[in-house]
Amino acid sequence: MPSNWKLNRRQIMALGAGAGVAALGAMGRAHAARPLVVATWGGDNERTIRESAGAMFQSRYGAAPLFETGTPSARKTKLMAEAARPVHSLDIVHLTDADLFQMQRQGFLAEIGAHNVSKYDTIIDQFRTGYSVPTNFSALVLVYNKNHISSMTSWKDLWKKEYAGKIGFSDLTFNQVVPIASAVFGSGITDYASGYEALMALKENGVRTYPSNEAVGNAFASEEIIAGIQWKGRAVQWSQAGLPLAYAMPSEGAFPASFDMGIVRNSGAPENAARFLDIMLEQEPQLALARAIGQSPVIKNSGIPADLEAAVGFSEKERAEFLKLDLEYAADHDSEVLDWWNQKFKG
């Protein structure tokens, strides 16, 4: 640069503006290059979705989604913490129907329907919400070791003294276990008082909690536990793998849940998020989840083989007898239940 070369104020401002535009352009390209981020459970769930829907998305749109795994509580906390940002670091969040209802009620999710998810109308009617795409569903049932227990018929069987110290739950089911106990021991789905009392009595008997469903399966395998509350499909899966397990539909009713994906309201890639949800509603991912984790498809004409449907599905009579969660009450008491579970039941 010549020593006598100078810039006037207008030229400096013009160059600065140009640099700013270039920087913004670079930021835009970097943002556009960011992969679609899907927050979900780990283990078999993440692996199955990544190998089916994730691979299909990459093949069609040229980029593999990034899966961020962790606990539902961590996902909800992150969703809330970044709600005021212009662009969230998550695009899709995967939770139970009750948890996703809570997030929608607080305004953290985008609307979903046939206008942005073309296969939305293939969802079984009872699972349509207007803010989510269900990926699969199941119900919690009694699961027990046939070598130690001849049969179980009621949720109350878990409280029998002869099973003391040999009962186990996954931490992931805390917000289902509490309403189950409440419904069975008197106060009902919209009052958790009797559930808290009953579970504290179970704690005195000796009960074990585990960080994941896979860990519960390992506890059954080692016979650290001989009975518990678990998803029907997991019981079928573990039985097929050689564990001497059986499951029972409790006389009071099994406890259902769907597992739903929502698009984060301030996602930076809402179109790609909708494309991914469309793929989740195709037969391949639906059947992959049914085979891998024993959950039932949520789409009409899923093409599920009859033997697999018999293993992971539910009859019309069983569905009619389900214990059904009150989503409003559950959302209002979610923090209370989590605090109680961690500080009193586990503490």
C-alpha cells in the first residue's frame, strides 16, 4: 500500500459495511451448513432412528442429521433455556406425549399438520395433536421372571412382601409410575397423594431404580430384579433374546404412552425438520422401531407383519381398558413429581 494512500470517512464506512455483509454471508453459509439437530433418547432408540430415518434423510437431502441424546428432563430444560433466542440449537425434540404436551402448552413448539408434513393424515386418528408427529406407541405393563413368579395380575402385586428388594423401574418412567400408583391405590389420575404414599411403602420394601430401559433389562438378566413396570415391547424383546420373562396386562389396565416428535418453534431449519418428520411416518422407520424396541407403529397401513403386531400391539379390548393420563394435570404437576421422585423416592 503506498504511504500517501488514504481513505475518507465514506470509503471507510463503505468498506466496513462490505466486510459486515461478507461476515453475515459467511455466518449464513455456516448456519445453512449446520446439520438438522434431533434431540432424543439414546441406546436402541437413537441407533434405530439414525440407521433408518437418518440414513433416508441423508440420502434424499445430502446431510446426515445430528442426534443429541440425553434424558427427557435435559431436553425440556434446553428447549426452555433457548426459547428466547432467534435461532434454537435444536430443531426437533422427541419426548413422551405428556412431556411434549407440556412443552407445547408453554409455546415452545411449531404447529404441525398436513400443510407442512405431507404424510400427517396417515397418522392413526387418536395420535394427532396439531403440534407433534408420533413415532411409535406402547403401554407399561407388569414384567416378571417366570422362574421366580408364576403369574401377576394386578399392579398391587409389586407390593407383595415376597418380592421385597427385587422390584425395579427405569428413571425414565417416573411420570408414569406415579399416576399408575395413584390410580391403583385410590386417589386417581388427577390426585397423586395416594401414589406418593404407596410408592414410599414400596421403597420401604426395597425397590431399585435404573437410568435407562436397557439397564432394567440387564438387571433382569442378572436377576438383580425379578419384577417391575416396563414397556410391553421391551418385555417381548428381552424374552425373544432368551430371558425367562413374561408380561401381564394388569386387571386395572395397562398405562399407554406415545413417543412424539415436535418442531422447535425457533428452529433454524423448519422445512428440513418437517421433511424428517415425513420420513418418520414412512413404513421403514416405523417397522424398524417396532423390531428394535418393541413399540407399535402409529400410521395406518404400516405393513407390520402379523406376528410382530401380535407381539408389540394391543387388542381393541386392551386399548379400551388403558389407564389414561390426564395431560393437563400431569403438566401442572410435572416439576413436583420429578422433585418428589429424586428427593424422596430415590433419596
